[in-house]
Amino acid sequence: MPGKLVFVYNADSGILNAVMDSAHKLISPSTYSCSLCALTYHTFGEKKLWKKFRKESSLELDFLHKDEFENKYPDQNHELPVIFYEEDSDLTMIMTNKELNSTKDLRSLIETLTQRYQTNLNR
């Protein structure tokens, strides 16, 4: 069975945190600390291209907030956000925090993810 992509946002889960994050993105987007959130979501919800990618993708995708990731993988310590390829409970970094911070747009993110997923799948 092929592995999955695990997306880890640099934001905590919960409604109050989501509201606070949306307000932060609206008021001061340049100081918002989650580039993955900024790439995939606008102030009021998921970007259309991202939603389409998620729904039409044959890739298995798992999305975790910072607190959920820390609970599920307590031995992992990474600067967030990050994206992993997970297979048989082993995590392989697909995109680092620095790579996500330097990704300019959503199309670039999707292309990179698809390419790196295939690379890990064929190992």
C-alpha cells in the first residue's frame, strides 16, 4: 500500500484558534507564522485550487495542526510548517519549513508535492 502525505500546519487546532488565525492573516499577513496555511487558505476559507487538488488527487493526504502532530508524533521535533511522506509509520521530510516559506504560489506547491510523492513512492 502506498504511503501518504502528512501536512503539519504551524497553528493549533480548534475553532477559537481558527478565528484568531483568520484575524491575524487579515490584519497582519506578513507576520503570519504558517506559510502552508497562507498558501492553501485565504482569510475566509480554503482556496479553490487547493480544494480541487485535495478532492481530485489520488494521493492519500493527512492534515494535522501543531498540537495534533505533537500528540501523534511526540518524538518528532521540527520547525513548522512541514510536509512528510509517511509509509509504515516512518516519516520522510517532503518539504521543510524553509522550502514552504520560499514557495511563491499554490501551483508551485502542488507541482512539488506531486513530484516528491512520486519520488518517494518509487524508492
